[in-house]
Amino acid sequence: MTSETEMPADLSNWRLHPQNSWSFRHVDRLVTCHNIAAGNGTASPQPKGERLDLDTLTVGETTATNLLNGSYTDAFMVLKNGSVVADYYRPGVEPSDRHIVFSVSKSITATLAGVLVAEGKLVPDAPVSHYVPEIAGSAYEDATVRHVLDMTVSIRFIEDYLDPLGDVARYRVAMDWNPPTNFAYQGGLHDFLPTLKRGTEPHGHRFHYVSPNSDLLGWILERASGETLAQLMSRGLWQPLGSESDALVTVDRHGAARTAGGICTTIADLARFGNMLCNLGQVDGRQVIPASWIEDITSGGDSEAWSRGDMITLFPKATYRSKWYRPAAWPGTLFAIGIHGQWIYIDREKSVVAVKQSCQPLPVDAALDQEILSLFRALSEAL
């Protein structure tokens, strides 16, 4: 992608191209954020390995560098056995930029849930209402935390990012991501979530991708821990991960955290997070996330629920467990995926981790997704 002039952005246009080439790296100038503090000590090391030449790595009929250029990539990093073997930054992008990762935030938050499970503060099979009684009368009233984690809540919500009059548009006003133009402001996230109505099928029957589930997960974690999401993520993940920089999470005007899509982090810390998953929850010999939680992600999930869901064009056969994708055609791999081109790719069998932050014009671009999947496959084969 050619270098673009940074353009002023506001709540009416910050997710549009070309404004997003600036705004995705400066979200805190547009939306209120809480700080997720890194540790005061030294960051966990990221040694340099033997370099992989992205200019010569073939991906289909092009090269990895050309594909990164053409896919609106802001930053990209590849680790092999924990060592950095390749990185890429679009002109004007700095390694210190804290880039929004959209729905990769879901996977980060659900990984953090494993800490509370280990501490005995969260029970995945418990009803949501045990932690958040305010949800009474909504789709979540008789759902469990596990249904929320695995996106199998039976709920009436259409995840259409481009419909200016749809569910997502109303949702974005509640989270203070959109100005109240097509919809009047009617309260924040914690007012919005109890308004969502139940579907007709049983909970657990079908994978149904609904972002509000993951904001509810953040609310559940806060209630279970007695901490704000930013405090909990700092204590349970960002500090023990050995992050080099503070992260951010967007919040609404009442302080409710946007755990479905509002986390902003550097590319290096995103790679650290992915590498921790690759190492079954360990960082420098310390157990950050319980190995049992990671093992459940890699072996759990309901393939039948996935087959009834709405993302089989991306992965025809897969499972979705604790907000991580595990496609059947990619043994030993995990994916976290966010709109506008945010990715974590983990190949545990080959100890390869790749992370990508982007400013794609479209929230979802199916053809481009397939090209990026080809890139990840080429990386694992080359390494």
C-alpha cells in the first residue's frame, strides 16, 4: 500500500478509509480509554532469530512483502521459537504505536478469563445471571458463561458492520464509538446489553457471532474479580506477560470496557501474547495462563455448532472455543481475528507466531482473508 496523508478523524469517520490509517493508531485521541499498565521491570525478551526474507518469500503469485503492502498492513511480526524472524512497518508507522486490534480483543479477554477460573472466582458453567443479575429478561438470562465464551448464545442480533440502521449501529452509539445521529443515545453498554432478546433455538445449538457477548464477558470478569477490566488485565496478563508498553481499552462514558473490540497494543506486545499461547501459557518459565485453559481451547469446542453457524465460508470445518478459532484444515493452529485486518496466527506444532495490524478499508474482506491465510501457511512452511 502506498503511504497516505494522515487525515483528521472524528467519531463520524474514524473507521473509514483513509482516516483509519491514522485513527487506528491514535484511538485514545477519539474515544475515552483506560490504561492497562505494563510491569515496571524489564520486558520479556524477544531475541532475534535468523531472518526470514519477506521480499523473496513466495505467496501464490506474489511475495510476502507485496501482499503486506497490498493488504493495508500497518505492522507485522513473525516469531519462531520465541525469536523475531521478520517484521514489517508501513511508512509512518512506529513500533511504539498502540494499534486497535478490534475483535482480537475478544480472544485476549477470554484468555484472561482463564486466570479467574484458576483463582476460583469464575465458573464457566455458571449462569451469567450469577455474576450480572442486571441481565434478567434478556437473551442472557438463562445462558451460561460458557455459552458467552463460545458464541453459542441464542440471541436476536445481526452483526452487520455496514448497515447504518442496524443492530451494530445502535450498539456503537451505546459504546460511544459513533455519534448519536441515526440513533439517539439511550445509555451505555451496560444499559444496551439487557435489551437484547433471546432467539428461538436452545443456547449451545449454533455458533452465532455476536460482539455484545464479549462486552458482556468483560462485565462478568469485572464482577467476578471485583476489579475494573483494565486493572484485572494489567494484573493477570499484561504485567506477567512482560509487556514492554502499556495497552489501552476503550470505555463508554460510564467506564464500561469495550472488551469485544477496544484493546489497543503495540505489535511487539501482541506477539508476546501470541507466543505465550504458543508456549501453553508460559513466559520465561512462569505460568501466566493455566495450561489447562489453553489445552481446553486447543481441544474443546463443538464442531456441530460451528457447522450450523454463519462463518463456514471462512473455515468450512472448525471449532470456536473461548473466542479462539481452530480450523480443522489447519491442525495445531489457533487464530484470533479482528475486522479491518487484525490477526494472531499460532502454529503450536512448528512454534510459529505471526501477528498483523492493519487499516483495511472494509471491515470484512473475504477475498483478502484468503490471501492472508495463504501468507500464514507460507510462513509455517518456510519456517
